[in-house]
Amino acid sequence: METVGIAKAKTLLSRLVARLEGGELDEVVITRAGHPVAKLVPVAVATGKRIGVAKGIFEVPDDSYTPHNADIECMFNGK
């Protein structure tokens, strides 16, 4: 982790991003007046998963789905 003031981050943004992409840094905390205000992380870290890896593997049911178990329906509806 690296901590950078907002003015310096503005000047070094492309370098900081390159270091994140290259794996040299795992995150950059940006501060204003010494207080953290933002964090830069690589996209894979931000999402927690790779984008699009399950495309086409799962079938999403349509909106006409009706529950088959009354107990489960009550739990989901808070009854």
C-alpha cells in the first residue's frame, strides 16, 4: 500500500496506475490534509472476481418463477 496526497496523486496518476497494473502496488490511498479520502485498486481486486468468467454457464430464471415450498417463501417474504 502507498499513501499519496491528492495533489501528488494528480501529478503521478498515470505512474500510480501503471504500478497497480504491474502488480508493484496492491492499493494506493489518496489523502487530503492527511486524511484518507479515496483508494485506487486494480479492477480484479475491486470486483473480487474476473469479469465475464461465467458467461453462458448459468441460466437465469424468468420472472414467472413461483416458489414450490411455502416455508421458504415465508422466509424470503419475512413472514
